[in-house]
Amino acid sequence: GEDVEQSLFLSVREGDSSVINCTYTDSSSTYLYWYKQEPGAGLQLLTYIFSNMDMKQDQRLTVLLNKKDKHLSLRIADTQTGDSAIYFCAEWWGKLQFGAGTQVVVTP
Amino acid sequence: KAGVTQTPRYLIKTRGQQVTLSCSPISGHRSVSWYQQTPGQGLQFLFEYFSETQRNKGNFPGRFSGRQFSNSRSEMNVSTLELGDSALYLCASSLDWTGQGQSPLHFGNGTRLTVT
């Protein structure tokens, strides 16, 4: 697989929920990841899900996986200004294959 | 526990020169991977080292090389620098060989390389 696809931009109001979507390429991918990158920083691991799971919740984060459609989403509840960043989804098939990232802007 | 440490943070080099970047993994982590991040190409996998052996390699020319030491620290070398090598180079460590993807990668803050 070559292209993990993500929308490029998402604007959300503080306090609302954010949903970032991702379509991955390889149905045999075993693990799918979400990373966050703030300006001038590296990638911070947020969460990951094994391909035999449909959902994983970790505090404000909920990951949903639809294997049939090869669709992965990350929901951030009660979005805060500190959540403003670029979010990358990545699939594992021998190496981490990243999407182009979704810029999330949180407005007051 | 200290995170992944990369040095230096910034580098400016001239075309044709060579450069060495350094990475210290999280204590206890035995695998180190390197990624290149550019605005045009995004995040591209360079290579992974585990137990001082290269386990996987991306699609980069031979000018890009790396090694891992017995203490799991890793270095990456780029020879005969080109303008297109300007990028953020990210090192990531994982507890074990990434294998089937079950050992998550933890990234450092990167080395910003500018080639003039």
C-alpha cells in the first residue's frame, strides 16, 4: 500500500468533539496508530489499535476501526486548545506507513 | 523515564558535505528506527536497527546509512549532501523489534537538517 489518506484540515470549537478520519490501504495491516505532532516537536504516540478490535477508548480518545472499509477514526472528546496539532494515522505493514496528517485547529 | 534524545537539534551543512545524526533510545528499548519528514513527501521510513543489525530498509539511496551500538544508541549518516536532503530527521525507539507492529514507536524531537 502506498497512500494512507487523511483530510488535511479540521477546525473545531473548544469543548466540542473532534473526529479525524483516515483510510488505510492494506487489509493485512496488523496495527494502526495515531500520532500527534505539535510545532517544532516530534511525534507523540496517542494510541493504537490491533486489527481484531473495533474500538478502543483511552480517556478522551476513542478509536474506531472498520476493517471492511479500511477506515480508521480518532474521536477527541471535549477538545481543548492544547489539542491543536497535526494528527497522523499510520498503518503497520513491515514499517509504519503514515498519512499526510490532519491539521486540527481549535478555536475558542 | 527520559524519552528519545536526538542530537544535534539543528544542523546547517553545505551541499557535498556529510553529516552524522545521533539518537539515544528510551532506556531499555532495543530497536531504533529512522524517518525523514519533509513538507513534500511527508514521513518516509529510512531504516530500523535491532541488536546492532539493520532489520529493515526504506527506499533511500546508499548515501543514507546508519548503525546501532551495543548500548542501543544509533547514528545516521548522510554523505554527499544534496539540497533535497533538507528535512526533519526523526528517530524512534521501541522496546523490541517492531516485527508485526506490536511494539509501538516512540519518537524523539528530531534533528532539523538544512543543506545550503
